Amino acid sequence: MPSLAPHSVLIVSPMAEAGTFAVSLADTLGYPVEVAATHRAGLAALRRRDYSVVVLDSCMAEANPAGAELLWRNSGMAVPLQINFALSGGSRLAREVQAAIGRREQQQVVALRAAASVLESELKSTITGLLLQSQLALAEPEVTPKLTGKLELVAELAASLRQRLERAQFQNGSAQSRRLDAGPCTRGEPGARGLGAPGALLRSRSG
């Protein structure tokens, strides 16, 4: 399975303490955290690079809903979080961002598995067609002994590749079933809401 992309976080907040939050969050998570003090600065940051999580201060969203919506539309595959920085502490912010990154990783894994499944299916179909055409060519009465040997080799290789693909698909399916059977049940933090796909906004309120 290909490795997941490294994470990064963007905080959009006018508060003077946002820089302190960012430094604490980067130390806790081990990921780079950037700060933008305005909607315009946030949009500029989103144009420069992709982020795993975009955190918007609730005061900015409430003061300028159109600006907040523009940020969400330009956040790409980042998980959006809207948090009241005036009421939420650094530990609460770290928990929310960690949970968002966990959801993003799960989404990436699902997408990678789906892409791998499609690729395996296409390869299997192509190899099956190659095997069939080789067998049909071998059945022709005018095939020379030299060409027969080459066609038999192609047929053997195609059959071997198909078996390997089928075995890999079976092993992947068995591994996923074991993970589902052994997966622990987790409980969310009281009052916390889950996120869907990127674009589904989570408003974290404390009080």
C-alpha cells in the first residue's frame, strides 16, 4: 500500500494567541502548522499548498459567512474545522485536529484501496484476454512449432499472472475481514460530532 501524504494544518484566526496555539499544536502533533490572520491570507495559503486540516476561528465565520464559505470551497481535500478559539483551549484544539487527521487518513486508505481494486480488476481482465487469445492461436492448424513454443510461453505467463492477482485479491480481502472483526469500538468525546467527507463542516463549541 502506498504511504499516505505527510500532514499539515492551517489555522485561520485573527487572535494574537493563534501563533501560540500553532506552536503548541505543531509540538504536540509533529506536523507543520501555519497561521493566517485574514480570509485573504487563508486563501493565499490554500493556493500555495494542500493541507490536511483547515481550522477557522468561529468569530471570523460568524462575522463574514461568505468569506468562510469561500475558504471551505478552496480547501480541497482538507478536513474543515470551525472552532471558537476564545473558548477552546490548546488541548481541545489538539484533540479535534488529531481526530480530523485520523478521519482523513481513513478516507485516504479507502481511496487507495478502491484505486488498487480497480487496477487489479483491469489487469486481470487484460491478462485473461491475453490468455484466451494465446489459447485460440495455439488451436490454429497452421501454427509452426517455433511459434507454438512462444505462444505456449505467453499462455503460461498469463496464467501465472492471473493466479497471482487472484491470490493477492483473496489475501487482501481476508486481511480486511480480520481488521473488521478485531476492530475496537470507540466512543466519541461527549458533545463532539463526527465528520463526513471533506466539505462537511464540524463546529466545535465549548461551554
